[in-house]
Amino acid sequence: SQKIEQNSEALNIQEGKTATLTCNYTNYSPAYLQWYRQDPGRGPVFLLLIRENEKEKRKERLKVTFDTTLKQSLFHITASQPADSATYLCALVNDTGFQKLVFGTGTRLLVSP
Amino acid sequence: KAGVTQTPRYLIKTRGQQVTLSCSPISGHRSVSWYQQTPGQGLQFLFEYFSETQRNKGNFPGRFSGRQFSNSRSEMNVSTLELGDSALYLCASSPYGRHLNTEAFFGQGTRLTVV
């Protein structure tokens, strides 16, 4: 069956360090992958999108890699700040073009001052 | 530009009742998707509408239904509520039809509690 796995345990890091979050998937061939941020009691907010033929994407302090051979995406936040504390979700989309996102369970990031 | 608006924000219902949730997408967006979020199952896709047509449906029982109006506003309905239907229901809109390079814009969600 299709599975998308993210670290279920919270990731605790110190301010200024780089946070690296992992998204692994099985039995799935996504056309592209998205990363979202979700704060408690709020809806997810889009951060980055990467296509299957792209290796890396950057936006300000954020970087995403996508390895379709390893079936893995890594999400990096450099120079992390306490305001980056949130749950981060990866979502996969197949090539039908329909707006159906298949989400991982999310990883909670805690950045301490 | 106003974001995605979901009403109501909070709802408490009794087992066996039915409930209707509403979603107003961002102006100009024609695709509306619905998701259920629970601590155990995470975010799960319910269905997606585009131009008043349901194009895709997740693995949920027939008690979950939806519709989209000509102004792109959407409603979802859950009949014969069960305790397990307690969840955060999220609506997401996007501007395009069959387009791969599209992010989803989520609303704040409706927190449904079934007692």
C-alpha cells in the first residue's frame, strides 16, 4: 500500500542551526512534491513545490531536495528561528493534475532560543 | 484578496445527526478540495470539485458528500454522524483545472466534535 512517512517524533534544535526534515514514500510515483507548514488550530500554508525532474529548490532560508531513486525528500531550514516552530507536512501529487494531495503525518519542529 | 473562508469554525453535534460545512474559495479559484485531519490518520483527502463537478474522491463512506455551486463555493455534508467523525475539516482552493504546478490554499478549518 502507499505510504508517506515523516519523523513522528518532534525535532528539537537550537536557534541558528539548520533543521532537516525527512519525507520518505513507498509504492508511489509522484509527479511533484509539496511542503506545507501548519500551526496549531490553523490550516496548512504552502511553502515549496518541487517537480520529479528537479533535484533541488530554494526559497530564502528554505531548501528542498527530491530523490526519486531513494523515494525521499529532504526539507532544510537554515538559520532557524523560534518562529519556525510548527508542524511541517510533505504532500505528494500524481500526474493526473487533479488537486489531490496525499499528505505525510508531519514532523513537529521546535526551535529553542 | 480574501483567503479561503470556512464556516462555522467550531461545531458540536450529537451522534446520528447530520452536518453541513461551508467553504468559500479565493476569488477566481475554481477547484475546491476537502480534507479531514485527525491525530491518528493525519490529513486525508475527501473529494475535489471543479466547475460544479466532483472529479476525485477519497476512501470515505457514502455518508460524506459534497457539492459545488456556480460561484465555486462548496459545501460538504456528513450524515448519520459517528464519534469517529470528530476532526478538523479543511477546505483548499486552487486556481486551475488540470495543472500540475499548483499550490493549495487552505482555510482555517471547521473543528467538528461529535458527542
